[in-house]
Amino acid sequence: MNLYDLGWSDQLESEFEPHAAAGLVPARVAVEHRGAYDVYTGGGEQRAEIAPKLRASASRRADFPAVGDWVALRDGMIQAVLPRRTKFSRKVAWAETDEQVVAANVDVVFLVTAFGHDFNPRRLERYLVMAWESGAEPAVVLTKSDLADDVDGPVLEAEAVAFGVPIHVVSAVTGEGLDGLRTHLGRGRTAALLGSSGVGKSTLVNRLAAQELLATAEIRSDGRGRHTTTHRELVLLPGGGLALDTPGMRELQLWESADGLGEAFTDVEALAARCRFSDCAHRREPGCAVRDAIRRGELPAERYASYEKLKRELHRLEIRLDKRARADEARRRRVFYREVRARTKTSRKR
């Protein structure tokens, strides 16, 4: 197995030099299990675990390896995680404020949605924000075109929210659009497939690989897909490139995506820049270019409402992260002062 087929580069070679000098070898995370990982190395695939030192130094979930990561390996133990070139992250589910890295070191993010019940422009906007923030190239993939009564309508809706983003109409049954997806791939390039359950992500990987590599399920009688993928998996494609399949996401909460929000809503932010007042809240202020565009029908009200909803979500996240940072700093100070007091008592006894 050639490392360059797995996405290795001269830059990674340079970054890895200190680890190589210490006798470690590079590997790329293919699958994450409970307490263990499957990794690709120059010698093939093997199982690996987290070294105690790395586990002890990790202060948050994102410090641990994620699928797509490059790691330093010795005797089946992961000693270090190399800096991530790109990462698609989300906030972990429910009330916890922490980052979950869904996919690391990917070149293109396929935002997969199916014609019919699954297609939702507002959800697509959310995915686009996260994709732009990741540093990878986004591409929208509309699947199951062979089952669609209307193809043009959803394509136009996708184009209205995904400015400058390639949109691919695909059928894994007929093969329509697969060649277009392959243009994003090539030796060492990684594509992550993200989307809801049952939209055909695993089936697409199988068609791109021209073999049944991943488990799939038949669609239901109502045209909806079934959930089959239970973990993230990086697959080496025989024709060149890699595909990172992910389980369907029931919930996608934003994680530090201010730049991604601006990229996904360039139209809204361009209008906001034309408002008379720089601090315009786009409510009742005179000279508001955003409200004028909505009244003229140039900016759909639902798109602006989506922008505001995502912006509020990011603001709440910033507040929670700031509170956590303050709490962490206070905790570190308490530990420091306890250690100082303990040392002082010891010196007095002497």
C-alpha cells in the first residue's frame, strides 16, 4: 500500500520528520471503534489503540484521532495526531458543549441529499455552512434521480442556496452523474459523504468503487432509504482516491462556523454591507438593503430567516464556549493555588 495513494504529501513528510526520527511510522485512520482504530499504513491495514500518554494529554474529544486523521504509530499504539489540513466538525448532540470531528483531511465534501422526501433547502444551507468552514471544497449531490418525478425543481432550489458550488444529479441505479463525481477524485484525494440516513451514501461509494464494499439496504415502499451505516469508514477506491462514508446525521449542530456562515450566505452579507448603518439589525432601520431586497422579492424571506437562525445558534455557542473557557481557567487557577499551598506547608514543616 503506497502512502501517496492514501493522501500522503511532501508537506506531511516534512511534518512527520520528528516522529520518524523517534522510530514511529505514519498511518491514516480508516475506522474508529470503541477504544480502537483500524488504520492504513505503508504495510497494509492493522488495528491500533491510543497510547496512554496521548490519552492522558487529551483534554477534549477533538484531541483524539478521527477518521481521516494522519497519526504516528509504534507497535500498534497511536502516539500522536498530525495537524489536520481540513476538518468537518459539529457540536456534539444534546447539551454538551464540545467539538466532534466527523471527517479529517478531506479534499471535497459531498453533501448528499435525495430527491423527494429528504430534499430540504434549509438543511442544505446548514450543511453548506459546515462544509465551507471545514476548509474542503463542497459539492451538492442529489441522489435517486431515477425515482424523481421532478428533477429541475430541486436542482433550481439547490442552485439558489449553493452559490458557486457544483451540483450533481446522480442515480446509483442508472449510473447517471457518477462520472461527474469522479472528477473530484484522483490519486490521494479524499471525498467525505455527508447527509441524512438512507440517501444512498454507501451505495454511491460502492458504485464509485465498482464493487460492494459497504453494506446497503433496499429502499422502503415510500421511497425513503433505510439507515445501514453505523460508523465512519475511509475506503480506498480502486480507480484512485478515497471515500469517507458516514452514518446519517439526525442532528447537525454548528461548531465555530462564523467564516462558513459568511461563505454560505454571501448574498445576505453583501446586501447587509449596503445598509445605511453599519450596525443595522435589519428590522425597522431606515435604509436597510436587506429588508428592501426581501420586499422586492430579490431575497427569499425564508432564506434570510435561515441565516438569522444559524447566526443566533453560533452566538449562543460563542457564549457557552466563553463560559467554559472561563471555568477551565478558574479550575486551573484553583489547582495551581492548591499546589502552591501544599508546597508552602511542606517547606514550613522542614
